Amino acid sequence: MGYIVYILYSSHIDKYYVGHTGDNVIERLRKHNSNHKGFTGKANDRVVVYTEIYNDKPSAYARERSLKNRKSRNYIENLINATR
């Protein structure tokens, strides 16, 4: 199984979240939307708006870090819109 870099969006707090997983992205979304402490625990309406698939964990993690390091909402929204 590959690794998935994903972007979630919450309309309740109007924020994006970038992560990666080796699991099923729908199961990971369920965990993010559960009531827990942490950044994604602030909202339970997140939806998957973007995914990329990688063959190995280091590549997926590097891409996640690259997206997070940009700290750019515009970049993320342009990336999402380019795939629509």
C-alpha cells in the first residue's frame, strides 16, 4: 500500500490541515473528526479536499513538510483548485 498526503478543510473554523498516512484516508479522516485534543480536535466537520499518493513514507512525509513549510493558504487553495 502507498502513502497518502492529504489536505483537510473545516468550514466551521475556515482552516486547512495537511497530513500524511499509510492507512485508509477515510479512516484517518474519521479519527481527525473525533472529539480529541490537538489541532484537528477543534472541529469535527473536516472533509478531504486534496490527496497525493507516494510509494514510500519518507517521500510522503517530505511532501507534507514541504506543504506545511510554505505556510501559504493561497498556495494550498491554488493546489486544490488546479485539480478540480
